[in-house]
Amino acid sequence: MSDTPGKQQNTAAFYGQAVASFAVAMAATAIGIYQLSADAWVRGFLAVAVLYLVTSAFTLAKVVRDRQDGAAAPAYTPFEKH
């Protein structure tokens, strides 16, 4: 028996909920920016700021996940004898 834990998988319902939540949040933000009574350049600035925030949040999540995966897995050494 192996002591290595298996990779935990999310359920389809959890994945669907996460995608739906993200879509609703982005749509609500886009509608809010579009309906904002401000000049076009202000709405454009806010839209770009939201997109920057989203992409940096995805990058941060990936970096954190990669660091956790790296800490859990032993280092690969191709020439080490076992």
C-alpha cells in the first residue's frame, strides 16, 4: 500500500458553481460599469482595472497552487539511484 495521497478532485457541481459564480460576478460588474453615469473614459478605466484585477487574481491563484504542489511532491532528480 502506498502512503502517497491521491490527487483530490473537485466534483462537477462544485466546478459548475465556481464557473457560474465567476460569470455572474463578471456580468454584474460589466453591467454596473456600463450603467454608470460617468464619462466614457472613466468607464473604460474601470473596465481595464477590473480585467487587470481578474488576470492578476488568476495568476496569484496559479502561483499559490504551484507552490503547494511543489512542496507536496519530492524534487525530481533524474540521475539519483533508488
